[in-house]
Amino acid sequence: MSQENLYENADHMWKTHMQTLMKRKKNLQIAQIIDEAIKEHYSLQGLSVPNWKRRRDPQWWIDYLISLDLDPQNR
């Protein structure tokens, strides 16, 4: 592979990584806007915001790992 071709591949990879990072950043911004809008809506209604996000380590998963003799904390 020529030196010039190597730089072209590296440049393409850099652009791909940057595009991925920009998409992730945009998704995080959108999620934050949605969370703020939901919080505002429920507060205007005088209600508490429901907890709709899943917990990371639900109890059934912890119990399942223990039943397999695995440490749920990955230690």
C-alpha cells in the first residue's frame, strides 16, 4: 500500500469516527430536551415525573447471576 493511500484511509476513518461522535452528541442533546419537556409538562400538571427509565441492574438479573454462581458485581 502506498503512503498516499494510507493517509486516505486514515482520513476516511477519522471522518467516520467524527460523524459517529457528532451523531451521539446530537442524540444526547435530543434526549436532554425531551427529558426537560417531560419534566416541565408534569410539573405544570402538578404531578411527579414517572420513572420510565429501566434500572441498570434489575433484581431478576441479579438473582439469575447468583443462581449461576456468578458474582453480580463482576468481581
